[in-house]
Amino acid sequence: EACHASKTAIYKEKGVLTGSTLPGQADPEVVAKIQPAMDVLGDVVELLSIEADTVFRFKYHGLIKNKRGMSAWAGVLIRNCDVDCTGVVFETGFRKRDPYYDGGSHWYGPY
């Protein structure tokens, strides 16, 4: 608990959410409009916040190797819902790679 608090304290101190998996503000009307896209993406992502009305932040649970493509696809799905979207950010927290899937050892390194 103390380790987690020390790592997230900087986000609360600076008032910045990007780079963290902390939830933010999301307009319920926009969330309702993008529900078809959320249904397609399923359990792979969860909406964290909508920044500046056009940048969507998600917590990403999928494979890191697919993160960039999934982010681009999520942007297309959101635009198909007639919502203005200038960017999609997939937050993964401190996870940088998938040791079980890319041949790495899960016992070494900060994942």
C-alpha cells in the first residue's frame, strides 16, 4: 500500500493523470455514445477519462505487442460512433512487456 501510494503521489501533486492508471473525469453523455465501441473492445480496455473532450484514456489489459494497433483501432471505433476523437491513450501502469509471451523470464526485471 505504501509503495503504491509513493508511486502515485506525483500524479496527485502535479494534477496530471497521463502516465498513470488513475481515473479522471468522463462526460456520461459521451460515454453513452461510445458504448458500441466499448462493447467491441470488451474487457481488454476500461475507460479512465476523457481529456480535453477529444482525448480518450483507457487502461489496457491486452498484450503490450498489440497496444499500438489496438489504440489506433479504438480511435477508429470511437470516430465511427460520431464522436470527435483526436487521440487515444492506452495506459498500462508499470507494465512494459509481457514476459510470458515474448520469451522473457518473469522472474527478472521491473514489469
